[in-house]
Amino acid sequence: MPAVSSGPGHGRIHWFARLEHRLHAWREGRARRRGHQPTIVPFPGYGGPGWVRVVGRVLILPPRRRPRQGSPARGWRSFAGIPVSSATVTIHIDGVDHDVIADRGGVIDTVIPAELAAGWQTISMSVENRTAAETSVFVVSDDTTFGVVCDVDDTVMVTALPRPLVAAWNSFVVDEHARMPVPGMAVLLDRLMTENPNAPMVYLSTGAWNVAPTLSRFLSRHLFPRGAFLLTDWGPTHDRWFRSGQKHKLDNLRRLAQQFPHVRWLLIGDDGQHDPAIYTTFAREYPEQVAGIAIRRLLPAEAVLAGARGAEDTPAAHTPWVSGHDGARLHERLIEEGIMRASGSS
């Protein structure tokens, strides 16, 4: 089967993107001369009847070193890998191999035809005939009518830093064990999944794909439900200096709406920046596919550090809109709106 590209092609490319590509190519060549080989880092994906969306990244990772006893695992280590541009990745699904081409940042984000049963399924990916790495995809059945999309920073994870520093601090400095969950959010999301066992759970964030392994460990450690990841790639695009986080979120919400027209989504975010506006725009475009919007309201100190609040509660017509400072309050409000059941009710 011929290889297919995992991303769209573009015409003229921003000069900074070309410079970044040359830098990565130089680093890759240097690493290969030292005997280092690329590997695939897969991320949880999702799918539907007849297809799956597979996401991952091709990197040359630095050699593992045994950490000193008691030394924390800093997030910057995940950024030390060298992205491998245009690598051919073989995706193994149910006994069939599919070859795809990574983009210039080494990212694989592609839809593959596959007939898999509903629920969590295991697939694998490999590059340059190296050992395959396993990952999971959640296959949504045609009779599923409810799903959850949840932001990460300040929604499930407390950042408590000025917004311009949040990404850098959380990615490069903070020990993953020191990250704090937003109170009650793990319980809220777990109850949503318990009440809706066939529902897709999607973590949609403007965070970089580099932090996906750390994010996965954080969610598991604090008992958040398993879910697909939709993160982004830092750096320049073909036509601008940096990617737009708002566009990334809205584009993926629109894509979910088109892929699953039978699913109504509960959208969970925070009011630190743009989630209310993004969710309101989406609800106005796809009113029949939004079950509700739940906004975690930052505490006063957090709001000051965030630098700005999002828009006040301005829900689209007929869209349930709830807010609260933590997961417990959001849970109460979602029960009041009839989106969740009270404990002990059938």
C-alpha cells in the first residue's frame, strides 16, 4: 500500500518554519551519525465504525540515563527529542499494515480505514522496522449519543501562573508529581464516564504533543478517566510565527461534530482565557450537538495570574451553561440541569 501524508500540503512556507525545519534536519543528521535511531511515540486516539484517527510522533530520543535517587523527572526531558520530518510510519491495525508519512514536525495525525469493535482497542505503530509501540483508540458506536470534551490547563490541572509562563513552566520545569489536580474534577469526569460507559472522553488542549506522556501519567495518577488526546505542535506554521490555540480547539470541535453527528457533547473548560468564547461559537454553529457547557471559574488569585478572564456567561440559545470553582460545584449544577443524575438515582 502506498504511503499517504498525515497532514495537508501547503504552498509558500513561512521563513521561520523553513529555518526550524533546517535546524531539525541538522540535529537529526548529527544524531544519526552518532548511531541514534528514530522511534514512534504514540498517543491515544479515537474512531468510529469503519475508521480510526491515529496520532503519534516520530522522534529521535536522547539515551536514557538512570536518574539519581530522589531527583524529580522534569518536563523538559520530553522536549529533548528530535522530530523526524517526513518519516514513513507503519500503522498495524487488526492484521493490516498502513504506511503514512509524518509531517515536517514528525507528527502523525491521520484517519485509517479499520473495522474495530466499539470501545477501547489496541493498535501499534512502527518506524524504520523498529519494534512497534502499542497505543489505544476509542471506537465510538453509531448508537452513542453523548460525549465529553475537556480542557486541561486550569480545568483539570492547576497552573497558578501568569499565562505567558504556564506552558513553559509546566513543560520544562515542574516535576510531574508536583502538579496539582483541580479539586473534584477527577470525580466529576469519572462519574460522567460511569453514567455513560460508551461515551468518548476527549482531552482537548493547546499543550504541545511533547507533554502527552507526562499528561497521561498525571491523569492516571490522579484517577482521571482514560481518554483520547488532541494536543498541538508548538512552533511556526506555514504562514505564521506560532500556532493559534483558539483555532486548534475550534477546528477539532468542528471535526468531532462532523465525524460524530449523532453525539451531543458536554464541553468542559475554564474562564481563564478563551474557552467560553470557543464553546459558545461552537454551540451556535452546532446547536444540536452540544449537551451543555461547564466552565470552571478561576479563583480570584488564579484569575489575576491568568491575566484575563474569558467572556462572561453568554451561552448560545437553548444551551445549558453551568459554572463553578471546582468539580463538586460543577457536578451539582449539571445535576440541576439534568445532564447528570443525582447520586443513588437510577
